[in-house]
Amino acid sequence: AANRAQWGAVCAGSEGGLVERVTAEWTNGKGIDVSGRGHVFRQSRADHNGQLGWGGACQRCVFDGGTAIGNNWKGYDPFWEAGGGKWYRTSESVIRGFTVADNEGPGIWLDIDNRDNTVERSCVERNAVAGIMLELRTTGTLVQHNVVRGTRWRAWSGTGVLSQAASRNAIVHNTITGNE
């Protein structure tokens, strides 16, 4: 797709979509837009996209068994919006069993007004800035049973799990190793 930055090549719609075994790769901008409510994303891939693999605002959504590999090959600023996936204003959602690797930006990033989400049983490797990042008023999020390793240093961070301007989150039972 010749989509521009922040525009998804695949979009689930406004409510109750099922995106199963879909691959969005080698797009110009974002692979899969996750905005809406009540969606289920199962075994879908957003790999090698120009800016971002996954992204958007979703309420009561399930992301199960997806991948985000090799995104941001166009070199967007990883502190703006780039990498594996960036969720914002997302609530009561679950990201489970994801493989997130080799992105030029954070692996799994919850930024701006997220609440009551779970990130679990994911393998997050060799991303830039942060493997898993909870930022700017992200609250009530459970990060559990993930493996985060080999996060690469960019400017001021190479952190496995980074929480900043976020509160009342639980980060438990994760394996975090070999981060710069």
C-alpha cells in the first residue's frame, strides 16, 4: 500500500471486526490500524512496514498471536510514532502471545490515556528505545509473563520495560535480559 504515515493499510472498522490470519507487509506507513471497539485480531502479521506495524485506539479488543517484525524501515523518529506497535487511548484490551522483533522503535508501546489493559506472554526482542513502553497517563495495565531482550539504545533509552509518566501499573513475572 502507498499509505501515508499514521494511516493503516488494513483497518478493522468501527466495531466488532475479526481480523484473522491477515498479513500487512511492506507498506509505506502503518500496517494494521486497530481503532474502534470490540475487535479480535488473531494470528495476524504487520511486518516490514515503513513506519509502524500496529497502531490506533481500541476499546475491549483482543490481539492474540500476532507479529510485528522489522518495521520502520523508512526511518521515522522512534520517539514520535514508529516501531512494532503504538496503542493510544486503548482500554480493557489484551495483547497476548505477540512476537515483536527487530523494529526501529519501541516494540509494544502504550502511549497517552490507556487504561486497564494486559500485555502478556509475548516475546519482544531487539527493538530500539524500549521493548515494552508504558507512557503518558497509562494506568491499570498488567504486564506479565513476557520475555524482553536485546533492546537497542537510542538517544536516551535501551530499556526492556520502560514506564514514564504512567502510574498504578503492575509489571510482574517477566524475563528481561541483555538490554542496552
